[in-house]
Amino acid sequence: MKFKAVVISSFCTLSFFFVLNGLNRPVKNVPHQQVTSLNIKQLKQKAVTEIKKNKPKMTRKADNKSLKPQIKMKWAGSGTDLGLDIAQLNATDSELFGNSEDVTLVESMVDEAPSISYREPIEFPDFAKEEQLSGFVTLSMLVQKDGRVEKVKVVESQPQGVFDNYALQSVQNWIFVPARLKGQKVSVWVKQKIDFQVN
């Protein structure tokens, strides 16, 4: 009997592990940048008339042995609890999401995209000149409200890995005229393609 319990327990544990492992895999063919928008609509409350009926009193006492404890399930029901009550759903965007100045956006979401005001010349590697290598590096950069580059990631490069470090080092010192949204300077992720061509 214990052997069956051990086998069943092991099977359940392994199954649970494989299910969790399958959920943890990265999703293939997902675009590099996704924007999720959240639209909050104010719902009108309808007047509800509540009719109360008096319940008849139970005269018979229940047998204590037949009573089963009620189990409160953590995720009972359907839907997702956002932790907001009705008053919070009627709040403005700034009350729900905080100060919009601290939000980082993507280039397509701003009124004015950032523009380069200063950039250093990009060094072309000597070995690439000797071997007549050309290529490109596409970068994703986080441009802060002050116009400085905070983070840089390589999105794509051809040939892969050849020009990446030269492009990354170069753009770290670039300065931009900051992006604007509704007249305010905002931080924004932008993409920049840098071509390396042998002349």
C-alpha cells in the first residue's frame, strides 16, 4: 500500500514539475516590443431593488457529525482580482498609475520623438577593414528625460557579434533632445540602426 502511495506521489510531483517547466518556456515569434494598453471605462451603476424574504427558522438541529467544514479557496470564481474597489475604478489615470513623469514609453507613444543633438564618431574596427566586412547593428536605447542614454540593448546585428561592442560603446555618450508627451519631457525607448560600411 505504501509503495502505491509513493509511486502516485512521485508521478504527481513529476507531472506538476513538467507542467510548470512547460509554462516557463519563452514564447516564440514574439515581436521585440509590445505595448499593452489598458482602457478603463466608467460603468454606470444601475439602481437595484432588493427584496428580502424572511426565511423560516429551522427548528431541527443539525447533527454535528454530518457537518463538513467549508473550504475557502484562494482562487475561487473566475476573473482576475486587480485589488481595486469601485471608488478606485472611478479614479483618474494619474491617481491609479501614479506620476506620469516616471513612466517610460516607446517611440510610437510620444508626441515628439527624441532627436540626436550630439554623437561621437563611431569607430570602425581595423580587422573589419582588413577583411572588407560590412554590416549593421540595430540597438534599442532608453533615452532619459535629460537626453542621456541610460540603457542599450542589441536587437539585431549582421554579422552577429562583429560590430556589437563598437556600436554599444559609441551610443553610450550620445545626447538627445528628449522626447515629449503633452509638452512634458519623458523617458522613451527608441530603436537606432547603425550601418558599418567599408569605403
